[in-house]
Amino acid sequence: MIVVVDYGRGNLRSVQKAFEYLGYNAVITSDPEVILKADKVVLPGVGAFGDCMDNLRKMGLAEAVLDFVRSGKPFLGICLGLQLLFTYSEEFGPVEGLGIVKGKVVRFAKGMKIPHMGWNQIEIVNKNPLLEGVKDGDYFYFVHSYYVVPDEDSVTATVTDYGVKFVSMINKDNIFATQFHPEKSQKKGLLILDNFAKL
């Protein structure tokens, strides 16, 4: 069973529908027990970093996510769900994140059109199972004003150029996370979700 974490923020239904389209059972829940029993967990998200962290903590979901990640089972973060994995964000901050991946979340430089919105290419730095069938230069859909800066280069899977080369996907052990929205990225995005579901 694939579980999509509901913490009151995010495009949950579109993620669920993408998995259903691919033929997988995906359940939206805010129950920590259901999350811990899942085979795979997806943490999507849109909105302000601090509000989302507050919701995760208040609902007892931060601990559930941490425990699930520690279990070694496949975990996928999408957009803000990537950023929440990091140590802290500069958005109205610093605001403490889940701290699963060491590093920070920073805003695009002044003078750039924000949010970074629309289709952009990825450059593969380190292959991982989710990128099976994905090529350098493939396009994915982005909507964000902040991006992650990991402390360790080894977690970087892909980068994307938007005035600055930023990390657009990470992979650390059982953790996968994308800054782009695979559920909104047509065939290539569905391929990534299918690869995740098959892990």
C-alpha cells in the first residue's frame, strides 16, 4: 500500500490520482498508525515551510514520517515535501525542518522571476532507480520560490538551471525527493512514480 501523507497542505488528490492511473492503490491519510504500516510513503506539499512543519508536529505526523524513514522502506518527498526533509529553511526563518537530510532551504536571488514556474530540464548527476528510463534534458514541471542546498553532494540526484544550478532531486538510501512535481509532469513524471511504486 502506498500512503500519501495528509497534513492539511498539498496537492494530495493529484498525487493519489497519478498512482491510481498507473494501477496502484494509494491512500490519503493523516493517521500515524496507517503511515507506519504502509509499504511506501509519499510526502507532498505546497505552501509555507513553517506552517507545514507546525501542522506535521501538531498532528503527530513528524514523528511518524521520521519513524517510517528509519524503517528503511521507500519514501518520496515532492516539492515542499523535499524541502521539509532538510535541517532548516530561511523562509520566514530560520525554521527548523525534519532534519533527515543535512542542509538548508534558500530563496532564489532577487531580480529573478519568482516563483520558478513551468517546465524545465533536469541534468542527472547520480542515477537512482526512480530515474530508470529518464534522460538528461528531460522536462519536468516546477512551481517553487525556494530550493534545497544539501551539505553533502552525494545526495544530489539531479540539478536544474534557473539562473543558478539548483538541486532538483535527491536520493539518500531509501529516501527519494523531487523539487519538481512528477504528478504534473506527464509521461516522464508518471514514469518516476511508476518506478517508485515498483521499488
